[in-house]
Amino acid sequence: MIRDLLRERPPSGARAQVLIVGAGAAGIVLAVELSRLGRQVTLLEGGGASIEHTSQEPYRSELAGLPHRGIHAGRARVKGGTTTMWGGQILELDAIDFEQRSWVPGSGWPISKPELAPFYARALQLEGVAGSILDDRAVWQALGEAMPSFAAPAKSPDPSAGQLLSYLSRWCPEPNFARLHRRALETSASIDLWLHSNAVELRMADGQVTGVRCRTLTGVEGVFEAGEYIFCLGAIESSRFFLQPRAGGGPLPWNDSGLLGCHFQDHIDSNAATLRPISAGALHRQVDTIFLRGYKYNPKLKLTPKAQREAEVLNAGGTIFSESDADAAAADIKSVARSVLRGRFGEVTGSQLATVLRQAPLLARQSYRYAVEHRAYHPPSAEIKLRVHCEQQPDSVSSISLSGERDALGLFRSRLRWQISPAELRTIRHFVEVARSALAPVAEVVPHPDLFASGDRFIEHCEDSFHHMSGMRMHPSPNHGVVDTDLRLHGTRNAFVCSSAVFPTSGFSNPTHTLLALAVRLAHRLGRAA
């Protein structure tokens, strides 16, 4: 059932079994899974049912380092959270991302990837992706093509040969989790979703959380109580909330390590090279997006673990994409196609329909490539680029702290200092060198003119990717982390943090799928404890 703090108050004495703060991807998945496991859940969302400009006001933050787009454009205070604005790309972290790497200070998770395997599988179901072809090689076989291979030929003199792997990402057919799980959120008797309920205070007694005080932007307040509390805020908002001074002062019981807000990470994205096709057909067979049986698969490239160890670099991946003058028209065509296929005819605007009619020849070529060849179409005139996605150092000097200004809710605003290190630039350069060798039979890889320039000039061409991670690092000891391996907030007995803020390392993969695997894992542990 959906309620709104603007119109009603939580009933006096009401007490859920589990209170979840934040109705984004993790919060919704936790609510649905806990409900399925028989738990009574209250889910709090600070925004409304749809995006509201006023609800985003608490996200306004101070920047003290490099430019960072995602601090404002990459967050959404609304039912569904950032799933209302993302593309829905699903990727696991690599096994090496969980390992302690001797050449990467601060690396290693306190849990292994095999431990997450069953929860990754369940997450696919909750993301609506379980019906896709889950084995990469089987996707290529269904397409009638061989999976791209960059294996080193026998006795190859090239030291970078065999250091690149081809892999596929998968995409949610319905990326908006508020829509995907609409029926459960609206009709389940064991889920109460409260809108406009911004958490402003964590109430505690003797290490036990006793309630969460919430406030609307208009000043209406309510206190929500439960047996267990889970905070599913974004990485930046998680650190901000738990950095707030406690009522009456005193130390923060979850910050004995002093690491709260430290080592913030965001994948570094950069258009690091352009490609000049030598064999255009072969190149496009390797890299063009695949569409099969209602699912989208994006071919990508990544460094092998062996390549990372030998070069002592961070983890990195790459996407090859095209840019052309027809991109705007193509975007309108894709938007119309998505709306029509989902039966949402009212979402098609007059200008989009006019574009589709005007670009009939382009539509015909795209339709043939999609329907017959099951691939994306790129005009011959398109410029082909290599975009590198780079892991940030786990001991990054980037950080989240509090500014001296309060928001409309009375909380201190966040202050983000984002930095890019020499190790990250070296990783991007190494990836381009490896790609240049691996792709030589099909394309000439031309590095960006500033990539190998002396100093850090290439930083000007690097961007954040809206993938906010760390700041509340997971570690079994309160002296070295902020949450334990069960995601329990150190210094408490019944509060948990299920957010990408707990990631010790970031890899280069989109964090949502791993976060949802952690959410499923937490739901099952709490469900068993009931």
C-alpha cells in the first residue's frame, strides 16, 4: 500500500518488523524479497511518486575537487530512485575485484564472489533479466556467430597479446523498478510505502535503534518504529546521513575506524581513443549491440586478470560505440519504439513522431538490422570511439564530508572531494595499448592526443560515471570499517546499510547488480532470523 506523509501520519504504536529507508533499487528489492519471505515491511521514500524539483533540493552539494556531474545529475529522490533515469545495464563484478591484490593497496572484500553467486542469480529474477541467455557464448551461438576471441597466437612476440577479453552486459527490459514491482508496492498487504518521508534522525538507546524521525519539506514530522532498520540510501547520501551530528553531541558509534565518508569511488569514464576500421564488417560483428528474444546484450572488452597482475594496474573495461549526426534522430526512433512495444502510446510526443516520419530511410535500415540481423545499426559516416571505464583506487583520497550549510530538512549538506590518481591514468593508458594490439586485425586504434601527454593533462577528458561507491566500507572489525560482513552498522545491533557505500572496491562494472545481490543476501539472512 502507498501512503504519503504529506496527508497522513504513521499510526501511534505501529511497529513494522523491518523498516527500509530509501525506495530505490536496493530498497524496493529488499521490500519485495522480505515480503515474500513473510516479513512485514515499511518502506520510506523522501520523494514523491514522480520526480519533483523541490524534492531534489536536499541533494544540492558542495564540490571541493574535480568536476563531478553525478553529485547532482546522478541522483533522484523519487519512488524508484535512480532506476527512473538509468539504462538498466546489468553486470557482475569480476572475481579479482573481491581479491586482495598485492599491487592495489586497500583491495579485497571480506566476502568472496562465490558467496554472492546464488544471490546474483536471484537478483537477475528481481531485475527481470532471468529470461535472457545467461551464458555469453550461447548468445553468440544463437546469433549464428563466433564469440570474439583475442587469444594470443602461439609464440606471439607481442607482450600485450591475449590480454583482452570479450564479454556481454545485459539490460533490464523495464529499468524503472517502481514500474517493475508496481503490483507488489501497491497491493501487497505486507508492504507499506510512505512517500515524502525524509529520514532526519536515527533514534538510539544502548546500541539499539528505536526509531527513525522523518520530515517532509513542508515541516510535517512522523516517527517510524520497527524491529530492524535497513538504510538503502545512495553512497553519497549514506555517508551524509551517518555523518550528521547526534542529538546531544557525542561520538558517532559507527565511526570508530574514522573511515566514514573516506575512500569515495566513482568509475572514471573517458573517450580515450577513436577507431579507424580496417575491416568494418568484422569490427561491427564484434562490437555492435545484440537484440535477441526481447533482451539487449552489449558486447564489451576488459583486461584479463593476468594482464592486470603483470602490468600492476587496476581493473578496466571498454565499450566501442559510434557517434554521428543521426544520433538525435536515432534516439527519438528508439524512444518511440520502446514506448510502442510497451504499449505506452501516450508517451510518444508529436516531435518524436515527426522525426520518425522524416527519417523513414534511417528507420528502414535500423529496422532491418534489428529485425533480421538482431544488431544495432550505425551509419557508415559515424565516428567510432573507445570509451574506457576504469576502477578507482580502493584507498582513493576522494571523500564525502559535511559542508557548513543546512538543507531545507535541517541536515548539513554533503561536500564531495573527487580526485583522479596517477594509477588510474596509467590503467587507462595501458588499456588503450592492449586494445590497440588486440583490435589490430579489424581496426586502427588511435589514442586521444592528450592520453600519453606528460603530466595529468588527460584528466580534463575524464568524467565520473554516476556510479557512487564506498564511504562506508564493509569490514568485520569496527576498527577498519563502518559496517560488518552482514551489512550491520558497527556500534548497533539492529541497523543495516545496504548501499554501494559499503563496497570496499569498485571494479569497473556498474554497481547496481552487485548491490542487489547484497540486498537479496541481507533479505535472506533477516528472513531466516525471523
